Amino acid sequence: MDYETQRRLMCELGRRLWERGWVAANDGNFSRRLGEGLFLVTPAGVSKGFLTTDMLLVVDSQGRMTSPSSYRPSSETPLHLACYRVRPDVGGVCHAHPPAATAFACAHMGLEEPLLGEAVMSLGPVPCAPYGRTGTAELPAAAAPLMADHDAILLANHGALTMGPDLERAYWRMETLEHTAQIHLNVRLLGGGVPLTQEQASALRGG
């Protein structure tokens, strides 16, 4: 996929997040790895439902813009850059506040019980990182220890983070995460679920 197509994709995914109600106002952010220590990121202060390609910014590994712009990088850019430092295999990162998953984050509860086979296969266990104040170095520091072994992380009292080999798959993991969180909530309303056995879950993971 060429560079301009990737920029249009980032805008399209932002629109999907906003339409689904997984971000409100100017919340949420995306990034993708460009190679050679450069990253494409969404701007601060802009609704993800109304992104245009000219708003997107290129930053280096320290979060510095490579060319002047009237926009500035998202305050969560350091969180994204931490993902890329920890995970060389990651090519795209998505951060949003989907309601069900964020409810678990606000309760400091992960989604680690293997209830849904599809989630076991495509997402794996989802832990909840300790609280770190948004827009500060506290947030990437809190989440970084979990990044190496998880493709999705809940951020306490904040939202959710997903990673993928490219931006589109990072977004799909956010969809799977929110769907899984909704199912976990419904299971709790029924009085509790019956998790897969260790052997069943291992077989789904290919182990």
C-alpha cells in the first residue's frame, strides 16, 4: 500500500472510530511506522471523524515534527513511540476509548479469562496497565512493561491500546477488543461464564 493510500486509510479509520462512538470530541489517536525512524501520527485537537490527509504529521523517534505545520502531534505520541521501541514487529498503533473496554479499564480489570474462542485466537489475554496520567511520561511508562507480550492493553481510568503489523490490523484488534468486552459484560449479567480449559485455549492459540 503506497504512502498516500495509507494516509487516506488513517482518515477512514478515524471516521469509523468516531461513528462507532469509540471516541468523543477530539479523543483517540493513530500512528503507523514509515521506516527509517519516522512515523505518521494524528494531530492533537481534531475530531478523528473529520481528519483530512493534510492534517497528518510525520515525526521522528523523539516525537519531533519533520516539517512545519499549523497542527501539533497528539499528546499521546510518546505512548505510540513506546510501542514501536518495544515491538519492532509493530507497524501500526490505535488508541481509543470504546465504552465497554474502557469500563473495564476504569474498574482496573483486564480481559484475560478465555471465554470467547475468537478472542483467544486473534487477541489473546488483555491486561490492564496501572494508571498513568494522560499526556505525560507516566502513561507510556505504565503500559510499556505489558507491550512486549500483548497486542491489546487496557489503560486504567483511560481507554484502550491495540497494536498490529500494520495500522489496519491494529484497528481490527480494537474492534475485537470492544466486542469481547461487551460479551464479558453480558456474561457477568448472566451470573458468570464458563471459561475454556487450559488445553482448549492452548489448542486455539496453536500451542
